[in-house]
Amino acid sequence: MRIGFGRRREAQVEPGSVDLSGDLDVALRLMASSEEWRLRTVEQISVDTARFATRHRSLMVEPLQGVIGVDGARVQQARVALPIERLPKAPLLGYDVTVDGHPAYVVPRGATAEIEAAHVIRLAEDEGVGTTEGVAEFIKAIAEFTPYPWVRVRRRHVFFRRALLVYLQEGLALLSPAQPSQQSRTDRAREWLESAIVVPFALWLLKRFPGLRGRYPWTPRAPRTPFALSPRQVKDLRTQSGTIGGILRSALGEGQSRTSSADNPLLAVPLLAQTDHISQWSDIPKAVHALHTFVEDLARQVSHPRESAALVALADFGRRWETVVYCDVPLDRPFVVTSQRQVPVRVAKWGSWVRQPVEIRDARSNHIVIRVRDEAAEIARAELRGLDDERLEHTLLNGLARSSEHYALYSSEPDRDRRGTINIRLKVARSIRFSATVIHVITWVSVGITAYLGFRHSLDSSALAVVVVPTTFGAALVLTRERTSLARRLQWVTRWGTPLAVLALWVVVAWLYLGHYVGSK
């Protein structure tokens, strides 16, 4: 069976190599036995700024000839679809992958979803539960789902029920029958205004200023007719969808997710509607019911859903993508896969905590190092927590090292958790924090002294200059000293308080001069 990579140019295969990139069975064997051929992962997380961190990951791989099933004596390398890591469903920023020192290419999302769906189906067959073609397409839609369209609709509507109704109406517009509509006078006037004034003016602007075109050219699009979907229909679908999501959420054990297509399979219905299995509205409840039966059959095979590998994989693919790359790999020797990406960072205002989710069991052993690149910032506290928010440092770790500059852990226990979260609390270096705090306090003290002496008529212009000018100069040095975004974020109290103190000081000075409270010698 071949993987649908879409349109790609067939590359020339070198002598002594075999092309297995489109072989689905090979990709499934690699995915099913990932912890066997992945020897060790070393991940370095570097917090660069207050908004982004760089994650560099090295994966050490043993020879794959036993997993792929190719004789290494005759064939030295093979071209395969290699699963290397599992990432959250979020935009990839600055993502770069190399395999054995050569660049690799990420498999398209549709082909990746096809591999993930086949992996779930094979696990289900091993557990004695078969699947139909409609269920397979639904699983593929869950794996292929991208959260952004749902997030975009969710931001516009406060209530979840209304947001889901609008999301399904927009996503199922392809099923809408083309019905003629009667235009009102207002619609006809708006259409005439657009065709006579707005469109010609926009075309003139684009011709006069080519930079306004942006990255993508403007192309006319056919209007999308909303699907005639009632709240009652959505409510009936949510009942079975909620049952499915509850089972899968219990299998994964990571709590509730607002953007997971496994927690709410209705989010994947617009993708399912683009297949040949959905041609009318009545096919959607049948598809949801078929998926519900499939999930319940798997749950009945075990005492708890987390014991079903198929349910765990399906729930995980609703939240994450398996990153599969198209590359040439050696069969007779070990090699290294390196990847690098940027991830968003959110520094909590109170406490300065930073959370970074990490994989701690996607290979035989995992080594993770997190450090702060900004010299003005330090690590005040760091801890590893599991999915249940319990600390794991004294239970499943084989090695741990920490300092004010880095936090490193090593784990190879076979029964360790699949993933966890590293929480670090950042602080500014003591010398910088001390000087900023001293200047901040002195500035506010100067405000009080100036106001007190001025209103008592015991302050002259020379004494005022001695108090105000050095204080303002010292505050300016503090404000312009740290220019990195991370240092400014960690010192938000003094970064806001010191300018306010200087402003208050000069307001008091101006008031004293206007009120003739300042004497002269």
C-alpha cells in the first residue's frame, strides 16, 4: 500500500539504495516500534527572549535494517518516511530537520494523517476491533484537523454552543444547495457601489502602490452559502461526540483540551465532509455514530481506556502531529536526526514562571537541558511535573543537575511517564535587581522629600537642583541599561514604577514653581 504524498517529483535513487518512502507498511513499522530504534534524545531548550525559546533536539538512531526488513548486506541505505517526534498542533516557527547530516523534508499534513489513521486502525485490529472505511476516514480527519479555524470562530463567540453552530455552518457550506435568493434594495445598492466605486478604486491603488498586494495575489472567491443547520441538530451530535471525547480524554489522561479534535470529534466534521463518504446531512450523524461504536468497542476490551493503545494513540493524534520526514537513512550503521524550532514563551507576570512541555519517553533514554540565554536573567527555581501536576524529580529520574544557569535531567526508566512539563521561575541577576530597586526607592523618596520641603517653604532652587537632577539622571541610567525583552519583562515593577516616580517628581516640581513655593537666594 502506498502513501498519498500528492504531487512530488520522483528523485533518482542511488546505487545500493531502495526507495520505500511511499510504503505505508514500512512507515507503520517504524511508528509502532519507535521506542526500539530510538536510542536516545537530547533536547536543549534555550529561552532567548520574553516571547520565544529555541528548542534543539538530537535523536540517536540505531541501524534500521531489522525494523525495515531489508538486507543490509545488499542495500546500504533506504529512502523512507521516518517519524521523528510528536509536536503540538501549532504553527512551526523556524523548523529545520537534518537526517545523517543531510536536509530532510516534512511529509504533507494529509499524508501524515493517513499514516496516523492507519497506525490507529492497526492497533485496533491487534485488540480485536475492526473498522469500516467511513470510520477510517473519520480517524484521518481527526488526525488532520488544524485548530486555527476553530480558534478563529471561538474568539468571535462567547458561548460554546453558538461558536460550534457557526463553525459547522461555515465548514459544511460545501453541502449547501444552491438556492436563488431575492436581493433587497439595500443589497442591490451595495453591489452597485462596490462594482462602480470600491473595486475600481482598489485596482487603482494596487496599480499605483504594488506593495499593497502583499504576499498573496488577490483572487475572486465564490460566496459560501451557510448550511441550514439547526441548534437541535448540533445538540444531538454533541451528545455522542461528548461520549467519544470523554473516553478518549480518559485514555490519554491529560485533562481537557479546547482545541483537540479527539475531545470534540465534531471539530473534524468539516474535513470529513470533503471526502466522498459525506454527500448529504444524514451521512454526518451516521459517521459520528460509527465512530462512537468503534471507540466503545475498544473501551470494552480493557478495564480502563488508558490500557488500550489504539485509544491512547487516537486521543494523542487529536492534540499533536507525528512529524514524519522524507529522507535517506543508512541501514548498516547508526545515525543522528537533528531538528530545531522556535516555540512561543509566556512569562507569567506574577512569579515570572515559564512552562515548557517536554517528551520524556519517546526513546530509550531522554536527556533534557533548559537554560536562559539572556545574561541578565537567572533560574531561581525549576521543577518537573507530570500530567497529574505531581513532581517527578524524585520518582522517575536517573540524573538531575541544576544551577542558576541551567536545569538538566536524565531519565531511562521503562515505566516513566510519556511526557511532562518543566516549570522554571526566572529572576534578574542580583546586582542588576539591587541597583534597580535602590534607584526606584530613592526616586520615590525624592518625590516625598521635595513635596514636603516645598510646601513648608524651606526649599530653594539650588537645593531642588541637587535633589531632582541626580535622581532623574540615575533613573534614566536604570531605564536604559537593560534592553532585552526578557530582562524588561522580569523587571516590570521597576520598569513601570521608576518612570512614574520621575514623572511624579517633575509634576511636583512644576507645581511648586507655579505655586511660588520654591524660594531663591
